[in-house]
Amino acid sequence: MEFVAFYHTGVENDIFRARDWYKNQRDGLETRFSKEVKSTIQQIISDPFIFQKKYKEVRIAYTKIFPFGIHFRVNDVHKEIIILGVFHTSVNPKKWEKRL
């Protein structure tokens, strides 16, 4: 059974800001970014346990093309995934620790 994903309220803004930045770099790059994030989230939903815990109960799935990590928690009992954020790998951990 696949898991159901829920999103922290800040995730949409994380993705929007990154898409906006990539759009300003090269036309169409924001679409590639969005597809890569969606693909990585689908991998998380299909099998969240292939991604190891990085801190506390939070796991990180890194996108293949772009330097971003999707931070998430798993509730195995309820088959839920909580996406906490989509962060560039250079972001200071203090920024995303607030979402824990």
C-alpha cells in the first residue's frame, strides 16, 4: 500500500521560490525542476524507507539533477508522509529546523 503525502504549509513557497530562480536563469528550467521534485516525491511515496534518517525522525531524499533535498517524516502506522520542506543543499539547517 502506498503512503499518502501531506505537506507543511511552507513547502509550496519553497518550490515557488526555487522555480522562480530557475526561470530567471534559463527559460524552461523551472519546468525541469518541478518535474524532478514531483518525481522525487513519487519515489518517497512509493518507498519512503529507502531514504535514511538524517536527523531525529527526518529523512531526506535528494533530487538527481538539482541540488535540493526533500525533507520528510514517515508515519508507518497511518501510512502517511509529511513533507517538511524542499531546500537547496546549501541552506543553513537552522532555517529548516524550525519546521520540525
